[in-house]
Amino acid sequence: MKKFVSLLIAILFVMALLLPTIISAPATVLAHTEGVKYTTPLITCQNITVGSVTVWNNSYNLFVQYDIAKEGWFLAETHLAVARSLNGIPHQTNGCPILDQFKYKHVNLGSVKSDLYTISRSSLNDEFGVECWLTKLYIAAQAKIIQVTKDCLSSVTEHCMSVVSDTTVSVTQGNIVGNAVEAWQPFDDMFPPYNTFWDQNLDYSFAGTGADWIWESYHTVHPVDGDIVHFEKTFDIPGTPTSGTLHITSDNGYEVYLNGTLVGSAQLGAGWEASNLTQTYVDTSNWQSVESYDLLSLLVPGSNTLLIKAANEYMGPLDGQEEGTIYTNPGGLIFNADICYELVDQEVAWGDGSNFPGCTNCAKYFTYTIQ
């Protein structure tokens, strides 16, 4: 009996010694989860730190996030390789990684500050299907970045782009919300040359710009009472804007905004949005005059949004007219914006870590242990 008591006391003593270790063990398991993420700098080949690469996981997924912190820099593309061995990252005979063969890639990002990959942990299992629990992963996180402040790089080129009225424009308010459609043009079903009545009467030619006459529907929904339709187009400028000119008109009138600021309007009277759209509020003439606006002061690097509030007139006895039809009172909007910007050539950046063996360029990899 005394021996049993002595043995029990010894066991309890040993457990008391081990208890702090047992209690503290989960702290290691929690490392690099969502609460405690692993972060490494994102560094260009010119040794400029522009942001970071952050990695964490939960029970189902591995997350890799690129973030740009440096002012005036943006992500244009990201490429990511995740493997259970260094040899699992696609590479050339000299050891340098082959970006085109990376499994994960996000291209044509435009100019964003952050990019996130969510990778299923089951896709990282080995060839025998073994779960990668507590497994070391080899990660190569590469980014192509653009810099619009020109404070570090000297290679600057000018580029131009066009933003036009077409079926990629969104109808955000009206009778039919969705993508805009090509509008019916007066006389286009009667005699050749087709689709020319509006164009022939304008004092500006949209030929060759890619701009089309658009509306919320092919024919107007309310040819007597008229309609108000909101059109929206968001576009990215991947550099520093240097010029921007908008050419626009609408049958019958419009207000145009860029990034929330009124740019200009035509054929609309005060209080038109709450009106009956009669001649007092919506001028039925002068739509043939195309207005031009300088956009430069309102353009910004990255995302920009054009909003056009277009009105089609009331056509009926209140204005001393016969009641309109879908053929006598069509609605249409057309515009094109010519925008130029300076773009610094793309720079390459990698998540900081170790150099690939035998590779003499700036490519790097780092390791991460799934928890």
C-alpha cells in the first residue's frame, strides 16, 4: 500500500511538472492562423519595399494576400506558387522560377492595392492524399507593379485609352436595369443608308471611336411621357492622367458626372428630374450639338466612374404635339472620352525570403508551416 501511495505521489509530481507544457502547447498550433498571420516584405528587384505578403490558414483554406503600402504604387499582376518541396515550384535548369507555369495567377488587375488568393488545403495534399497538417510549404509570391509617382524609376511612357458608349455601360436607374443596348435609330428600318439619321445630323463625328447610340431598351418604354435613364461606366487608369476630353450628346438631354462631380449638362432646365419632361424642362432641339468637356482635373489613377443622367422628352398635347410613338420619339445617348496617361514601366517584386539555388535574378521564396 505504501508503495502504491508513493508511486501515485510520484506520478502526480511528474504531471505537475508537465502541466505548464501541456497547457502552453496550443499556442504553437495557433501560430499563423487568422489571428496570428505570417508576413514578409514585398520587395522590388531594385530593393524598394512596396508592401507585404501575408499568409495564414484555417481548417479548410490557405490564404495568401498581397498588399501595396507605398504611395503611388499599384498591383498590375500577381503570380503565386505553393509546393511541398522547393522542386515543386516550376523552374528552369538554372534554378530560376518559370512564372508562366505557376499554378495561381491574377492578371489584368488594372491598378489595385490588394490581391487575395484563397487556396483549398485539400489541393495541397501530397500524391498519396495525405493532409498537409503541420507541413512545411514553399511559397514563391511574385508581383508585377506599376508606379505612378515617378519618384524611383525613370522609364515613363505615355499611353491613351478610350471610354465609349456601348453595351458594357450599365443602366443603374430606369425602367430596365442592367446592361445598355444599342438604341433604335430613326429611319433605320425604312431606307438606306441605315443607322445614319442621328449621325448625319450631329456637328461632331463619332465614326471610328467605337461609340454607339445606346439606351435602356431598343425602343423607348414611354414614348409619350418620356423617360429618365441613368447610365454608369467605371474604368481604370493604370497611370497618371495627362489629358482627358469627353464628347457627348443625348436625344434629348443629359447631365454628366465624373467621380461624383458635375461635369456639364445640355438641353435640361432647372428641376427637370422632378418634372413632366415637357419642353420647359427638356429641350427637344439642339441634341445635334455635341458638347466637349475637359476631364483632366477630375481624373484619378485607378478607378474612375462616369455617370450620365439622360432624359427623353415628353411628346404629346401638353406641348402641342401628336402623341409620340416608339418611332417618332426614340431615346439615345452617345459619348466617347479620349484619355491619356503616363505609365512607369512595370517593376517586378517578390515576397522576401531566400534566393532560388543557382538563380542569379531577384526571385525569392519563403517557407510557411500549415497549422
